[in-house]
Amino acid sequence: MTALRAHHRGGPEVLIVEPAPVPVPTDAEVLVAVRAAAITFAELTWDETWTRDGVGRTPIIPSHEVSGVIADIGSGVSDFERGDEVYGLIGFDRDGAAADYVTVPAADLAVRPSTVPHTVSAALPLAGLTALQALVDHAGVRPGEDVLVHGGAGGVGTLAIQLASILGANVTTTVRSDTSDLVRDCGAQRVIDVRNEAFDDGPAYDVVIDTVGGQTLDRSYSVLRPGGRLITLSAPPPIGKADEYGITAMFFIVTPSRDQLDELAALVDRGQLHVEIAATFPLAKGREAFESGRQPNRRAGKTVIVVSD
Ligand SMILES: NC(=O)c1ccc[n+]([C@@H]2O[C@H](COP(=O)([O-])OP(=O)(O)OC[C@H]3O[C@@H](n4cnc5c(N)ncnc54)[C@H](OP(=O)(O)O)[C@@H]3O)[C@@H](O)[C@H]2O)c1
């Protein structure tokens, strides 16, 4: 098969398109003929991309969100058949989907939304699962609550705004580019452009979903009402700081979930969830796809590698 691979650790410059062996599914896995694979620009900086259990695993294949068609199944898989159209999040310490084929544990896949092309369903798993797990599993957002989403124009942010709105929350979001129309279309009732307005003028929220980190995280404790929940995607919050403000603060790492993928697919098929695509690239230009993350004034949304139309 053809694959985008890297033989040693580095940035987009180490990626090359070359022939690679078709992977063979184990008992609990399926082989997916990839139609589209979404990328996360930061994935080339993560240890899990390059190592498993501390041991180097090059050559690696990047792009950990897949949409495609099942081409083969392991002997222990009974819930899918060849030809099923599926999508899902692939563990970061495994080979990704920037290739003609990828093997994935069957439990990490679900039937993809049927009303959108593969380029769109490929862009949903990581950001969608992250937003859903942040809002539902970790923040327990309830109807009528005030939710602040930092980085609302991002992959996670656009979905977090939409899902929080669907849950009945009043959503405020921060942006730092000309994306106010986009985040309002997602359902944000108030937009704070941090280039000319501060977001931290007193406790006004029950929940903060922080996709930005750093100073934004540091300044978010004070905007929560007592009992509020701060969920950050960047790094574990410092011990004790949440107690000083009478709130809870936590970091988590997204995990694959078929039930939640089913939920996201249903929302897409009902027209309730929109996935923003910034750009698509053919597999032959996979390196350019990763390089596009460095462009200033990049369009909002996910970048997707189209493997087969
Ligand atoms: N823990 C987990 O399991 C998990 C899962 C998924 C993602 N993540 C992490 O979450 C972060 C967001 O992911 P993503 O895919 O949504 O990234 P993304 O698509 O690049 O979005 C980030 C967004 O935040 C905006 N932004 C940056 N600084 C800001 C600021 N100070 N105030 C307001 N907005 C700001 C960016 O605007 P510009 O475009 O103008 O820069 C962009 O719209 C990444 O660090 C990613 O690694 C963690």
C-alpha cells in the first residue's frame, strides 16, 4: 500500500510518501480501507506518536482519525462485516490512517454518519469525543448552566460550543481571530475576542472548558462560581489551586468510545452537529497537510487527508 511515514522523530519535514506493507488485523481488530484521515498538528510532538511503552516504534504512520470501509476482520470480531462504513479514533501509540489501510481495534470504531462525506466523518472523532467527554463525563453540564469555552474557533471548540448548546447551556466563548460569525453560528450567545476584551471580570460561569491552556488556564479559576467545574485539555492543573477558589479543576485525555461515536454520528445525521473543515490534501501531499499547520491566519476547522474518493 501507499503510506505517509516517518523513519525518525521530527516535524512535518520527516514525513515521506512511500510503499509500506498492508497491516494484518489481530483477532480483535479490523482492517479499514481508508477513505479519509484527519490530522492533529500537535501529534508529531507527542511521545506516544514515536514510542510505545517507552520503546521507539519507527517507522510511524500519522493521522489518528479515520473514516473508511472495512476490508477484513479479525477472527474474534462479530459486530462488523466487510463493507461496513466506519469511523473512529485510533490510539496515538499505534500506526495512524494516512495510508491506504489501517488496522484498528473493532471496539474503537462505530458506523459512520451516513449523510456526510468521508472527509467530514474523518474530522469528527477526536474533537467530537473530546468535547463530549469534557462536557458530559467530566463537567456534567446541566440545562441552564453558564459555560465558557476557550478557543471556540478550534476543532474542539466549535464542537464544544455546539454540544453545550444542545445540552441546554448558555455558551460564551473566547476567540483571538476574526471568527466571531463562525462561533455564533455554532451557538455561542456571547463572543469575547481576547485581542480587545478580557474574559476574567468576575465569577460568571458554572463550567469552563479550556482548550488553550497557559495564561488562559491560570486566569480561568476566578471566572467560576463556587462549586464550578474547570476542565482543561492542556495539562494537569496545579494541586490545591482549585480549592482556593472553591471549585474543581481537572485534566483528562480523550478515550475511544463506540457509544459516544454513535451519539455524535446521530447528531450529525439529524443535522444538529456541523463539522468545520479547514482544508483537504491528497495522501500524496500528506507532508504539506502537516506543514499547513504552521501557516498564519489558517482557516478554522480540521485538516483532512483524502486517501480515496
Ligand atoms: N487532552 C485531550 O485529550 C485533548 C484532546 C484533543 C485536543 N487536545 C488539545 O486541545 C487543544 C485544542 O485542540 P484543537 O484541535 O481544538 O486545536 P485547534 O483546532 O488548533 O484550535 C485551537 C483554537 O484556540 C484558539 N486560541 C489560541 N489561543 C487562544 C486564546 N488565547 N484565546 C482564545 N482562543 C485561542 C486558536 O485560534 P487561532 O487559530 O487564531 O490560533 C484556535 O481557534 C490542543 O492543545 C490539543 O492538543 C487535548
